[in-house]
Amino acid sequence: MSMRSSTVVIGATFFVALSCLVFTGCKKKQPVSVAPATASVAQVTRGDLSNTLTVAGEFQPYQEVDLHAKVSGYIRRINVDIGDRVKSGQVIATLEVPELNAQVAGSEAEVRHSKSEIARARSGVVLAEAGHAALHAAYTRLAAAAKVRPGLVAQQELDDYQAKDLDAEAKVNAAKAALAAAQEQLGVSNADHQRITALRGYSVVTAPFTGVITMRYADVGSLIQSGTTSNTQSMPVVKLAQSDLLRLRMPVPEEDVPYIKVGGDVEIKLQANGKHITGKIVRFTRELTTATRTMLVEVDVPNADLALSTGMTAEATIVLQKQTNVLTIPAGAVLKDNGQPYVLIVDAANKVQKIPVALGIQGPDRVEITKGLAEHQSVIISGQSNYQVGQIVQPKISTISMPTQGGDQ
């Protein structure tokens, strides 16, 4: 290659490089485009919301009692055993009490004697009244004669007849008093007879209500002491429980007591078989247990087929508060600043705004908004610390958009 050719090549190269430098220097710098951050949002929607409490409950019989005999004696016959269903008034056991029969016979004789005394007293009253009538008539005649013809009847005789008349009248009063006493004694005899007869009836132990025999304490021949005597250790015959209606007893913590009311809804899940039943609060103690700071609440559960047994446990969900057709948002959208709740919303210009709100009842995943928001507004539900007020974002609707119907607290 010649010297001239080399010079031309170098010159061309320099020209091209110089042109590139000139072109680069003349070109303006273009800004770098940054896409807006994506924000996960949910809309403010209307729906039903409830605040609930889930606690463990235990089934207890509606009624349960140890049946005692009211008189002492030996069991002659017992008709039931554990697990037997009995009806109200059914005979459970019969006691052998021979001395009661003698007492009944004695009380009957006393009643007859009292009636005889009444008859005798009545006869005495009749006799006394007859004597008084005769003496009174005689005195009246003498007094009349003495009045018509003064001096005809001696005053001494007249005074004697008057005294006899008064004495006869007193005897009538005494006879009537004796009759009244005899009648009172008959009342006492009748009362004693009724008492002893009732005691003889108590030798038969009957069921006070329909239920199930859950325990049997005595057998034929067992000596049973009277259950009415406080200074003896009486043994019951059987234990009877009303199991066709059960009480589900549940402890409610102190902070939730203000929301408990009669008629409140309860959802019951049986631990034994997972079956769900519904009920309502029927009663509660209205006092807290000092040791646990809980209040006892009861739900009556029908159990006609005895499918449930006392002592079984259940998971009870109590509806503490319930609202319908209220504004709700996901619970994760609510933040707090010095105790004041607020949310971050994305406005119509896709800018982040901070809005103070007032809260109502709180469910497991949604809360009620009573002030601060309107329906269909978009609230940021996660990563709120990544956004600044006034920042432009790209909202992305979350699948958490529909209100729930309540849940566990």
C-alpha cells in the first residue's frame, strides 16, 4: 500500500469519528420512564357483619336429683336400674315399713274415739239445755206470780229458783264448750291420721319427673334411712336426670359479658360427631366466677332421642354483635396512628390519600366503618408502609372484596 492510500484511510477514519462526536454532542438527553407502583386494593362494600365468640361448652341434664325415701325402712322391691327411662309418677322402689301400719291403725282408732267424744258431748248439751229449759220456765212462772200478787211467793223461794236457772244455764255453756273441745280433738286426730297415712304412702318412692336413671345406690334388702331427718346420713335410692332436654353450659370471658343477652344466637358444633345445631341463649348467671373471671351462659338443647349424653362437649359460637347492610372493609386495611384508626385510599386520580375512620363491630377478617368512607371507594389492604400520601399508584383489585357473615373472635 502506498503512502497516499494510508493517508486517505486515516483521514476518513478521523472524519467519521469526528462526525460521531459532533452528532453525540448535539443530541438532547431523554428522561428515563418509571412505571407507577402497584397497590393491592379492595372496595368499600355493604353487607352483613357479626362479631362472635367461640368457647367450649359441656352438656348437663336439665334437672338432676338424688331420690331419697321420706321414711326409714328396708327396700322390698326396686324396679329400675341405670340407663332405664322412667316417667313422672312411676314407682321406683317400695319399702317395707311394718311399724307404719300399726301407727295408721292407732291413728284411725283415735279418730273414732274423737268422734265418740263429740257424740257424747252433743248429748250432754241436749241434756243441759233440757234441764235449763225446765228450771227457767219454773223461775219465770214464779217471778210472774210474784209480780202479779206481791207476797204470794216467798222471796227466798224466788231466789232459789233464780239460782237454779242460772246454774242450769252455766251447765249448758259448759256442755257446749266440751262439745267444741271434742270437735277440736277430732281435728287433731284427723291431722295426725293424715300425717301417718302420708308417711305410709312415702314408703313408695316415685319419679318426680320424666328422665333417665343415671345411678343406683341400693338393692333389695338395703336399709334406707329417712331423708327428712337432718341428724342421720341417709342414703339415696337412685339418681334421676332429665336428659330429654339438656343444658349446654358455656363460660363467657368478662370483656364479652356486656354483649350477652337472652335470645342471642348460638351455633353449636358437637365434638363427638361434628354435627351442627343452632340454639339461643336461654339464661345466664349475671355474675362472674372470681377464679376464672367468666360468666356461665346456658342454651337449652332438645334431646328427645337421647342421642346426646350428659358430659359431652361442644364448640359453641356465640353471636355477640350483628349488623346488616353496613359499610365494611378488610381488617388488614385499618391502621392506627396514636390510637386513631385510619386507612389509605386510592382516589379517582390514582393518588394515595390518608383518611381517618370510625370503626363499628369487628369480625375475623372484616370491620364495620361507621364514619370516614363511602361505598365503592378503594382502600389499600397490604404493604401500606410502601406508599406515601400523594403518591400515584396503579390500583389492583384484590379478591378480598366481599363481606363475610361473621366468624370467631
